[in-house]
Amino acid sequence: MFKSILVFDKFIIFVSIFNEYQKHFNMNDNITEFDAIVVGTGISGGWAAKELTEKGLKTLVLERGRMVKHVKDYPTMHNDPWDYPTGDVITQETRKKQPKQSRTGYTTRESTKHFFVDDNEHPYNEDKQFDWCRGYHVGGRSLMWGRQSYRRGDIDFEANAQEGIAVDWPIRYKDIAPWYSYVEKHVGISGESLSLPQLPDSEFLKPMELTCVEDHLKGSIADKYTDRLLTIGRVAHITEGEKPGLGRSTCQHRNRCARGCPFGAYFSSNSSTLPMAEETGNMTMKTNAVVHEVLYDPETKRATGVRVIDSITKETTDYKAKIIFLCASAVASTAILMQSKSDAFPNGMGNASGELGHNLMDHHFQVGASADVEGYDDKYYTGRRPNGVFIPRFRNLGGGTNRKDFLRGYGYQGGGSRGSWTENVREMAYGPEFKEAILNPGAWSIGLNGFGEVLPYHENKMTLDYNKLDQWGLPTVTFDATIRENELNMRKDMQTQAMEMLDNAGFKNVSGWDNEYHLGLGIHEMGTARMGHDPKTSVLNGNNQLHEVPNVFVTDGAAMTSAGNVNPSLTYMALTARAVDFAVKELKKMNL
């Protein structure tokens, strides 16, 4: 009890501090010239803001959506399913009103829909189905992300070159490894060291615990396989101590993360990087600021700033800066570059290669297996752990792991748990039978969901439609991208291997599944302004810098040259911190 009181008291203090820091947001409305401009406030934008301001640059941070204040603007953070008339289940009315978003299965739920973009208000077009999940508010998808945090290794950075796919990455693991460590120490990554070459270890906090059935599967895999293993997921959750930001304390295992965490236990721009940027006194933030284009001076061959449309008044303002960081997400940052046309760049800024908008990638998933587990009815677990198990990539690593039917690889995420008392609700909605039922946990079950790499196909692309404009007169995005033979063959193996591992563990009623998947649903869109060695084949160099406009940087998913098979957000953070360090040094040398 005493510990709980202390936590609550600290929480109140943190809220007070946050309210003070919020007074400074959106100040300096009349200033239009800055040292740096950051477009976007999500994971990469928050990091860009923090790093630039801490290095002394007066920085304008632009967010096209509304303000979201840490804790104060998390309206559903404490809600239970019974607090909603529909039990937080998507209604048929919502499915009819938002058919695209409802396809995702979760973005239109009452508990989280306020953080996801309504595509009726922000339309897009599909030559092929694309499930675009967006967050237009301060913090972006750093509030709703899955928090799985993994490094990419040399196997990822070298794959394109070795296989003759797309173009070679201009960096290798050694170039980014120190920056992984830098951001991890700030963020707080919970996980287990494994010393795997295909999955480099991070700077870890203590790992979360496996359930008894997950531990059973871990032992079975260790006994029956030499090429794979199971571990707990690596997540951006504080499991010990505190981390910088607005009172970021340890995870309470509520598993309500996508609603915003009042404890700041998982990393978000709102609880961490943006408040630290504000603390420097060097940040000016403007919300409801839709960036139209990057402005360009043909004489200096440099960008001069950005043109911004006020989303409410529709008024236009030009802001000037020495360096510009586009961190608006893979699709949005690329759309801004496409809209930035001039005599020098008739097809979009930095697009001499013609690759802008192409090579659109995601991670394909929704394929795997599940099973029932017997023999553990006397065991349970505490809390609602916001994490699952992880089986790292074990295909195409060399030797007997190599496949002839597909390139690259996949891993699994999943977990085992006991059924909820809600299973009894339909048949026992009231009375003593119901009261008795809710005291008894359900049966154990376990599932594995594969996450596979999508190759960087030039044919997978986004374009702009100038015949269909949004409410600010800007062109809408059209998607034309799909998985292909390599991914389809991989999915067959993903299902087969998941079933085999569960069956080998002695689990019952093993069932494989392969649900319909379309790009976008993984929420890991990447590659539309890829890094490379040459402006003839890529948009960015090894420092996330436009080949043709050296004071413009893109550090979100647009920069990715290949997708790998693990969640990408940690890589965006490391690339952003690295690019800012480079940009500021070059600025001091007067090279920008």
C-alpha cells in the first residue's frame, strides 16, 4: 500500500511538471525563421526534435494534427470493456461508415479510435488494397505502436547487395550500432541477450517473464531444433528503474498501451523526447500545421524552408530554416517531397533517380498456428503482460537453413495465456452460476504469428492523384502495392513451421491459419525514399541526406532500403539520432 501511495504521489508531481512545460508549446507564433525544422512528431520526429534542440538549434516542430498532452489527453487509459455500450467491439454502423479502417480489426474500436485517422476526413485511393493506419496528433503512432524493438544486423544491411535485389544499403551494422546503444539507453528496452548474428543484442533492461506454457514451448524447441529458439519479446517498456522524460516509471502490466500510458512506462514522443526538447527552451511547436512542400533556392541549391497550411484556417505560412528533417512517416514524407516541385525538380524534390514513391514495403503477417495446452490447470500468471514471445529468424542464414523457394526470412511473435472469464458471459450473464464462473480461469492456449520480410519491388509504389484533392487542396495518395511470389512461398513455410513446433511440444488441436493480408496492415510502411550510394538509383545517401539537396534529411521509414523481418521503429530512432549528429556537425562546418 505504501509503495502504491508513493507511485501516485510521484504521478501527481509529474503531471504538474507536464502542465508547466505545456505552457511553452505553440509560443513564438510570430517567428518564421529558425535554425532547423522538423516535420512530424512521431518516433523519428520526436528524436529529431530532442537531438537538434539539445545541440543548441532553435527548432520549429510541425504537427499536422492536434495537441495530445501526456496523461491529460489519454481519455480511455483507465476504461474497461464494460465502460462501452458495445463492449469495445466494432459496430456494424462503424464498419459501414469507415470500411477501410474497419478492415484492420482494431483502429475503429471505441478505446483507441480517437488516436487513429478517419479516412473519410483524410481520404486515400487504392489501385490495390492498402490498409493505411495513421495517427495525426502530437506523438503520432509513438502512442499506439506495438513497442517491439529489435536491431537489424549485417545480414539485413548486406542482403540486397549479396542477392542483387534493388540497391545496396550505403551503411552497415557497424555504422549504426553505436546509435542503437545511444537511443536504447534512453528509451529502455526490456529483453534477453542471445548473441545471435542475425539479431544483435541491445542495451537491455531485465526481461519480462514467460508464462508456464511459453516456457514449455521454449524447452521443446531447444530439445528438438538446433536452428531456432524462443525468447521473450524485446519491448520499449521500462522494467526496472526510471528513464528520462515526464516521470517515466516501470510498466504496471495493464496492457492498455495504445490508449496512452499514464506511467510513461513505454516509450513515446509525448512522455519522453518532446518534453526533453521543450526543456531546452529551443523548441517551438505548431500543431494543425499541414506541410505542403519544401521550398528551394536554385542559386544556392539548398532548401530554404517549408510552406505550411493551417488545417483550421487554411491560411498559408512560409517558415525558413537552415536544415529540414522530414519525419512525417514513410508515405507522408515522400508525399511532401513529391509535392515539392520546381524547375530544378519537376518530378519532386530529390527525384533524379525516379525512385521517389517506389519500393514500398511492409511486413507480411497474419499467418501461423495455434493450439490448446493441457496439464497446467494449476498454474496462472499475474497482470496483463504487454508483450509476447519471439522466435528470431532461422531461414536463409546459411547451410541447411537456406531455402530454394524464397529469399530472406521471418520470425514469430505470439504467446500463451488462459481464457478470459468473458467466455462465459453469453451463456451465464447473471446469477450465482456467473459469479462462480468468473472465479475460474479458462483453458490454456498458445499461438504463433509469423512476421516476414517483403522485398523492395520497384513496382510496389505510391503516387499522387491531383484530380482527387483533400480538404486543403493537396493531392491524395494512391497505393499500388502487393505481396508477390516470394512472400507467398514464405507464408506457406511460416504456417507449416508454426504447426510443427506446436505439435512437437505436445500441444493439442494444433490448427494452422493464413488470413488475408494486404500491405499497410503491418503498419511498417517503408522504402519510398530509399537510401543508397548513387543519386541515379536512390533518393538519400548514407546520412539520410537528399543526394540533390544536402540540407534536407529524411529519417523515418521512407529511408529504408530493405525491410528486414523485425519491427523497424528502433532503427528509425537510431538513424535519426545519427543523422542529426551529422547534420549539426556539417552545419557548423558551413557545409549545409
